[in-house]
Amino acid sequence: MHQPVDLKKAYRLLNHGPVTLVSSAHGGVRNVMAASWAMPLDFDPPKIAVVIDKNTLTRGLIEGSGEFALNIPARRIAPAVLAVGSRSGRDGDKFAASGLQTFAADRIAAPLVAGCVAWLECRVIDQPHNQQAYDLFLAEVVAAHADPRVFDGHWHFADDALRTLHYVAGGAFFQTGAEFSVEGAA
């Protein structure tokens, strides 16, 4: 279940620092990897930054296609997130091995990952120096979607299974905590 998110609010999908699943496809090959180093970068047009190691299959697919998706997984699929973050796509189909299902994106060829609560479809902004020196990819968000049960322009997590994840290390995660507001804030 997903609905479009106004691109001017797309940064809110990443602003709280969740782990992401980077999905990619090129030349008949697709892959998914976990990435914690992803962040919003700009508002209009929306841009993101993500670190993708040069030794990954995902990196080659992104360099070949010029696009990828950032999928924001929910707690309910944490075992699959750990699985795709713990092995290489060169060793076999990580979607099949983890049980992750996909569906078609609106504006890019890379698949979107089912079981997530938000999706950002991204096109690479070519920055060869940053990509080679720092493994840093900048991209424009060309479409954004979210699960309306948890995102209506702001995150609301009534169901723990739908909370987003924060990876610590060694197989340990935190889930996004309880919401609170500060009086007088806009």
C-alpha cells in the first residue's frame, strides 16, 4: 500500500535517519543492499546523498543505469534487511534468498521493495570525483511514495511492526521511537 508524496516533502521520508534498502537494476540484473549512510540533501528539487561502496554489485548497476531507489524498511522485515546487508549480490539473487518481494517503480527501472513504508525513486547527479574518492552518490528524487498508515506528510507510528529501523552493528537495530511535540513549534 502506497500513495504519492509531494516531492517538496520527500526529505521528510529520510530526515529521521532510517536504514534504507538500495534497489538497483541494469542489463537484466537487479540487486538490493542495505545502506545506513543516506540523507536528504536539498528541498526543491529534492536531492539525497548515499554512500555506496565501489566493491558492491549495486554500485556497478547504479553506474550502468544512472538510477536507484531508496526503500525505507519497516521493523516487520528486519530479518530480510539484515540478510541483504550481510551478503553480496554476486553470490546469488538476494531478493529470492531473503524472501523480499518487489513492485514496479513509476519513474525508474529499479524495483521497489514491498514491505517497506516509503520509497524514493532517484536519478544520479553525476559527480565522478565524489563517487570515486568518497563512494558518495548524489541523486535527484524524481518520485516519492509512502504507506498512508504511517506517513501523511509526517510520520506517525501506531503499529510497532511499521516503525522504521536504525542499524547499530552486529545484527542490532533500534526502531523509531515514540513521537512527541514541543509546544510552540511550527
